[in-house]
Amino acid sequence: MNSVQEELQATYPCRKKQIEELYNLFGYGEEPLVDAVYVYGSSSTGKTSIIKSLLRGLNLKFALVNLVECYTSKILFESILNQLSDHKIDVIKAQPYARCDNMMDFVANLRKCGETVDLSRAVIVLDKAERLRDMDSNLLPAFLRLTELADLSISVVFVSEIVFDNYCYKNEIVTPIKIHFSQYTKEEIIEILCLNFDTAREAIESSYGAELSITEEFYRNYLSVFLSVFHRACRDVSELKYMAKQSFVKYCEPVAKKDCELSDSLALWKHIAPVLKSSLGLLYMRISPTHQENSSTLSITAKDSQVQSLELPYYGKHLLIAAYLASYNPAKEDKRLYMKYHGKKARTKSDIRAKSKTAEQLFTQLGPKQFGFDRLIAIFYAILEEKVGLNSHLLVQISTLVELRLLAIVSDNSELDNRKYRCCVGLEYIEAVARNVGINIKKYLVDFN
């Protein structure tokens, strides 16, 4: 096995198959590069990091551009040429290597760049390639045939989170080589998080000022406990790394205070369970769980301070509240909850039995359900006291909530008519948000009415 492969497999465990496939495509200097490669998979599965490390290890010239940043064709073309030509942009003049307004200009300047720079085995990496669907319609077909158009041995790697079939084109286009990065399993996530054992041990020493005899087996057992709570809610490795590091300091607190031994797993679980539960409500927010007044729940003032530290616009808070209500209320109860004159409801046996619900049967304990965009907007207007038109500012705030991971899109990205969402925050957090805008959230929840 090549040393580059061995180094990548040590740095990125559980990705042996994908690394071998990529190395077979780019690792042999005597063979020509493939025209196009399509790498796809969920976020935080190592796609971009592995490709970048592989190309650097093989000493190949490459240009890596993110289509979130390069949101127009002009910026995209100029960014690629600047990287391939090693052009340094002057801070004062800010002149790119060449100005490109369309694909023809880009191909012409690429040929010109190839005369002065060796582009015989160059690679262009387009991260967030699904954004090509929102740009000029000729970009994807042209990048797939860039070797033919530019008459250069240049390979284009598309990195995306969707399958290639979601790119809808009337004319037939070249099908690239596809490499799938599957989602990590629970065991694989433990292997990846175990790489941070030394960092976690240093965090314990800096927090408590004493060296605890923590072994890797102890840290592995902690990760099993940690993922038993977080695995269903989150598969993002970078986010899990952050939360695991934050919670591990709290996990070792009884051992540092001599309240229990390292081998007393039951006492450690009883101590960390409420902390993990409260941390689950702060997922993706990068807010450390506040020190708890009692060992069961966060205090109201602590929750309020966490809400204030993640400041949202006024209407954004109302949209988040509406999303929570849509996730935790059945749709058949909307008329009764949000309309003043909804008529009298006949009292049935099912209503009487509903009063005797146990905590496990409450909608707020069963987990969030998906809801449509139309229902979200309807509830938003029902809880909003003032009248405001549906404009682009509100739609942007919904996208912002999704980017902050407060909402999650559960429908396919190709469905534009009525997207499906799910709320990702808990009851305690949404109560603090509702208090911030003067809304009694329990007034609109079925479990409390």
C-alpha cells in the first residue's frame, strides 16, 4: 500500500474503500486523469477533507472552490483561474488573473494559463456542487466535458450532498464516475471520536488541575454513553466532537471531586444523564451547557441567557415558535388552538382518556413530526399579533433557521412546491424564546390544553 494511502487511512478512519477508489483515479502518474468524478454523501462525512488531503499528498495542482462563496459564474471562473495560475491578488487593485463573463472566456483563459503553467494533471474541485442547479444551465455540461473543450488533461471533481440523478437536464449529459460516502455508523463514530482522546485528557487536566488516570477504554465507554443519547439526533461528526468534549469535562467531575471511582459507571451515568439531556437541546448552537443549579434541569435564567446569546430577529423567533407548534401539535387540532371562534367541540370518550395521558404519551415527549411550509406560515400568522405581508425577508429567515440547524429540511431538495421541515429545539429552549417575545407557549400546545 502506498504511503499516501496509509497516511490518509490513519487520519480518516472508516474510509478505506473511498480512499482506495480516489487513489486509483488520481494516484498513478503514468495514467491520464478521468474527465469528471462525482463524490456525494451526507454532510460531515469527510468528502472535501479527504479529496484535499489526497491531492496535496500526490502533489497535484488543484483549485478548490466552494459554490456557496462563488455564487455567480464570473466569481467561479475567476477563482478557479486565480488558484491554477498561482495569481496573487493585489489588495489595492484587486485584479484577477483574467476577467471571465461566460464559459467561452473561461475556456480561452484556461488554455492561455496552460501555456505558462503545467496543467497536464490539474484538478478542479467544486464543493457544494448542487448549487450548479441554481446557476447558468450550461455550467454542469461544460464542466463535465472540460477536458474536451479546453484540450487539456484537467479533471473536475464535483462534491455534493445529493445524488447525481437530481440534476435534471433535457439534453443528455456525460455521466461522471460516482463515489458514495455513506453515513457513519455508531461504531465508526466512536472510532473517529477516539482520535481526540489526548485532547480530551488535556481538557480534564486544565479544568481540574489534577491528572486523572483516564484510559482510552474509559473514554470509549464514555463515548458509548454519549452516543446513546446523541446518535439519533445528530450524525454530524464535527458537532459530535464539540459536544463530546464539552460533556466529558462534566462527566469526570465526580471522579475529580473524589465522589466516586472511575469504575463506578452507574454513578457516572446518573451524574451525566441530565447534562446530556440539556445539551441535546443546545445541539448545533455551540453554546456550552450552563452549570446547573440542581442536577435535573437548567434554570430559567440560564436558558434565557442562552437564547440571548443566539440572537434571532423578531419575526425569526415567531417563525421558530410556529415551527415548534407545527412539530408537536397534530394538524387536526390547529383550528381549535389558533382560531378564536372555532365552534364548540363535543366531549368524547377519547377526550376523557386523553386527560389521563402518561408522560411518555405526550406529544412533547414523542419527538418532533414533520410539517409543510403552508402550515408553518399559517401558524406564524395565527400567533403574530400584528399584520405583516409574506415577503422575501420572512423567507430568508426560514433559510437562516435551517442554516443554524434550528430547523431541518426532511423533504427532497427537488420538491419546491411544499417543503417539509422539522423543529430541532426542545420545550425548555422554545419556552425561553417565547418569553422573550411575550408569548405563552403552553397556551398553544395540545398537551397543556
